[in-house]
Amino acid sequence: MVFQHKTSVYRYLMNIRENYAAGFFVLMDPDRTRREDVVEHALKCCDAGVDALLFGTSLMMRTGFEDMIGAVREAVNIPVIIFPGGRSQVTEKADAILFLSLLSGRNPEYIIGEQVRSAPVIKSIGLEAISTAYLLIESGRMTSVEFMSNTKPIPSDKPDIAVAHALAAELFGMKLVYVEAGSGAANSVPDEIIRRIADEIDIPLIVGGGIRSAETVSAKVAAGASFVVVGNHLENHDNYFDLKAFVEAAHSK
């Protein structure tokens, strides 16, 4: 099938934002998704009305990342976007990549180092790169991204700090801000942080981590999320029955 759009994945995402209250993405972790299941799960996402699929992991314990993305991209008609945990997670088989900079941390490798190493490859294969500020918010427990990036998250009770980082991202010219509680988070990003950031920036806001119900999706959208991401919750395959409710909660105005 393969996703096709007249302009770009970014323009497609902006159309979703304009037509719905918010868009809804599913994050697939190649370390936690069996190869034999990945296409089936992707098709379930399409059937439920999911707007895009994100692919990425903090560690990468297995080979086959490129093959998994290629198989999914051939099966679905929504964009397959890389959500990279590092420079090794780049392939021309995806539709686009979120070109992330971990602005909430102070580890230069994840602010600019990994990006410098991956940029020539991204350019050479012609992969659409969507510049994205990645802000990690404290979630009640240490998450994989916090440990692997060796960075401290923004305290969940300090919205001013989160707002200042999001404004910096906008002034840098980034196209998206992604606030994240992290994989397996005990708590999702507080609605107050989402609300404060959404009130201050003009670029779209993605929210993920610790979201396990349609009610929580609705709350994030009401607070100002432009896109909501669910990943860890769907590692229990029975929870795919929740997908349609999640999508409807995001899309409903």
C-alpha cells in the first residue's frame, strides 16, 4: 500500500491537526514487538484510525529494525515515522524521521552529538527529517530513556522550566515539541505542563508516556496536546481492543 502524500509527512500531520482535535500515534518498540506480529499490529492500528506509526527504542537489542519498518510500510497507508533512540535507527524504508534533540537534558551527545553523526546519512538517503525538541518529564520512576541518555527529566511540578525549554525549541526553529514521561512511566505528563506549554508556543505539541486509557487521551487533548502517543500500554496485545476508543478520544472536538 505505502503511504502517499502530495507534499510531505509533516504537511500530512499538520492536516490531521487542522481537521481533528488532535492526532493519535502508536509507538512500536522493535525490541518488544515480535517480528511475526508487527504487520498484524500495524494493520489493527490502521483499522482503528490511527494517524501514524512511530518506530523506535532506547536500546536496540535485536537486528531487523530496517526489515520490520519495511514490512510495515508496505502493508499500511499511514506514515511510518522513526522515533530514534540513537543514530543506528535510520533507514530509507521509513517515510520520515523525528530529528530529535533532547533539550531537557544536559548531555551533549543527545542534544547534538548523535544528530551530527546521523545527519549525513539522513541527507544521503533522502529521508524527510522533522526537527523535534524532545522534553523528558519526571514520571514517578526512572525510565529507559532517562537511564540510557544519562539525563535528568524536568520535574513534574515545575511547569515554568518545561515552558522555557519549549519556547527555546520554537525560537531555534524546530517544528514540533514532544513532551514525554518515558516508556513504562508511572505517571503521564501532568495536564498543567501541557496546558502551560500549549498556551505559550505556536508549534504543535506531542504528548506521550504513561497513557493507558481513552479518558487520559481526552485529558491531554483538552489540555492542549496536538498529538497523543501510546506505546507501552499496547505491548499487552489484549489492549489493542482499546485503540478505537483512543483514536476517537483524540479526534473528537
